[in-house]
Amino acid sequence: MRHVVVMSLTASAGLISIFLVDFADLYFISLLGKRELAAAVGFAGTLIFFNQAATIGLMIAMSALAAQRIGRGDEAEARRIATSVVVASVALAACLSLAFWIYAPQLLEMLGAVGETKALATRYLRIVVPSLPIAALAMVGSGLLRAHGDARRAMNATLAAGAVNAVLDPILIFAVGLGLDGAALASVAARIAMAAAAVYPILKHYGGFAPFRARQFVRDLAPIIAIAGPAILTNIATPIGSIVVTRAIAPYGDTAVAAFAVILRLTPLAFCVLFSLSGAVGPIVGQNFGGGAYDRVREALRKSLYIAGAYTVFIWIVLVLLHRLIASAFGLDDDGASLIFWYAAVVAPLFFFNGVLFISNAAFNNLKRPLWSTWLNWGRNTIGVAPFVFAGSALAGAPGVIVGQAIGGIAFAMLGVWLGFRLIDAYENGRADPDKGWKIPLTRPTPTPPGSSPRA
């Protein structure tokens, strides 16, 4: 258990700095005392999160493909595949950025933004989205550093982003008087700082990148997509769910949207250990699975669930004690403060089930069943969100939306953990083949009675 805890806490340090960038933006904007500004950041953030989720999939591909080549001592090949992943990542982010820039008003209207809030969100989005390819470079660069085992420099890149944003936000928003535009420019500067902090050590210590060759890039697309494709599909399910919830909560006005924006940014900050726990348990599961130590795989999952439960209880208590302070810090009125209360009292403890699903997904990715993660994530963020969100809205208004979203994930979390343990049992008993996709028997076969022949 100590190994899992140490790896989770170390990884969460880097995650906190990433989440603090968006959290700091929203906090400083809220100090201007205009609900439309906070709501605008909330709407824009939902679309930006979509791009981040896609880029994370390519970061996973970078780590896996480069690490394989580094592990066998082929540094030149590692630099070559790294170049291909960087080009693919930047190209994808550039396409999304262009689409977001052109269609920002229509996309925001689809989310429920109207009037001045829509205009402000459009302006904010059009300042930030040109920097998304730079953010993609930063993230896949961080993945390459991790492939080299350089977790410290990878973490430093994310810390650089948080530091730059924390310094520039108050300067540009208040001292220079740019307001919302200042927050957007600070986010752009943070992404540039992260990219510089990720790429510089690659150039200095690891030989940089290989020259780009179009023919080789085309050949590399197959292994890149093989890893990044399922990861991207898995990751973008979450922003799809957020889009559904944002659309459901928009009719309750800018106060509700502003409060939901606070919740969206508070959640990864408060539960960063659960996010990093999945990254910590994955390698442990993979190593023991590779060595055939199925009892240790099972134990790693159990202990991860215990950690997730204990940490959730701790954060639940903290949020209940601080919910009034949080609402006050962001200048929320009574309706907004009510949403923060419902989040702290009811939604926070239910986030344990999200943690369970994170752990299950990490297990599937390392037990050669990545598509199970994809299907569970999409199920959780579609049929596990929409019916519960709209039913909650009809029954209890805006609080029902956020509670419904949390309740909808319980069944998928329980299914995920059940499948995880059944998969381990199937491997251990020789009833599963790692190379036959996801079609395996999940129950024990019925034994053939003595003296009889099996049916044809």
C-alpha cells in the first residue's frame, strides 16, 4: 500500500499545478464581481477541456511508444517516433483550435450561453484557443520526459505553468486592467511556459527530436493511433458528459453556471489524489500481470480502493466545513452558494465511485483490455449522465442536475470493479487470452459430467 500511496502523492503534485491554472483564472475573474464573467469562463472551459482530453490520449501514446524504444536502447528510434507523435498532437490541436475559433459562438450557444455571457465567452475562447497547439506540445513533451524516467522534470513543466499563471493573473486582470482578456492572456503565457519547460530538457539532456520525414510519419500513424485512439475515445467521454451537464444547468442562469464552473475546477483540485491514483496503480498492475503474480494484481486493486475510500471521506469532511468559505471567495449569491452546499454534502462522497472507475480503467489498460475502459467511460458519461441529470433537474432544479450526474456513475463504477476482478480470475485460471480482445468468458464453464461427451 505504501508504494501506491507514494506514487499517487508524487503524481498529484504535478496535477495540482495544472488544475490550479484554471482554478486561479476563475478565482481572479470572480473578484471582478460580475457573474457573467465567471459564467463565460465556465462555458469556454468546457470546450477547452475537450481539447485537453484529446491531447492526453496522444501523451499516453508518446510515453508508451518512446518508452518501448528507450527500454531496448534504441535512442535514435525513440527520437524519431517522438517527432511523429509531436506532429500528430500539434496538428490535431491546431484543427480543434481552428474549429473552436471559427465556430465559438455556435458552440457556446449549443452549451446554453446567451447574450453578454455568450459574447464574453467567445472573446475569451478566441484568445486562448490559438495556444492549444502549444499546450499539446507541452503535454506530449512531458510524456516523453516520463518515458525517459524523468518524472521530476515532467512535473517541473506543469509547475512552471501554474507559477506563471498565478503571477500574471492578478497583474494582467487588475494592475493592467485587462479583466477577462487578462485572464485569457495569462492562460496563454502559462501554456507557453509549460511547453518551454518540457521541451528544453528534451533538447539539452535527451538529444532532442529527429528531423521530420513525411513518409515515416505516415507509417508511424498506425502504432500511434493504436494506442492514442482508444485513449482519446476514453478521455473525451468526460467532456461530453460535462457538455450535457452544462447544457442542463444553463437554463438556471448565470449564477448557476458560475457556481458549476467553480465546481468543475474545484473537483480535480480536491480529488487530485484519485486522478493520480489511477496513474500510480497502472504500472503496478502491469508489472505484476507481466510476471504472472495475479495475487499481487488483485491486492493492488483492493488497496487502491481502500485509499480511494479513505481519501474521499477526508475530502468530504473538508468540503463540508469549507463550503461557505468557497462560495464567499468566489462571490456567489445564495443560489450559487446552495449549489456549492449540495456539491459538498452529497456529490463529494459520491465521487468515490468516479475513483473506482478510474482504478478499473487503469487496470483494464494494463490487463490488455483498453476498450473496456472506453466503453465504460462512454457509458458512464452518456446513459449514466443524461437521464439522471434531466430527471434531477425536473425533480430538484439546479441541485438535482449535479446530484443526478453523481448518482448516474454508481452502476458503471460497480460494473467496472466487478469486471476487473473477474478478468484477473479469468487470467489466473487460464480462461482468458491476452491476445483475443475483450471476448472472454467471465463465468466459470459448466463442467462436463463424467462419461458424457461435450456437445458439438
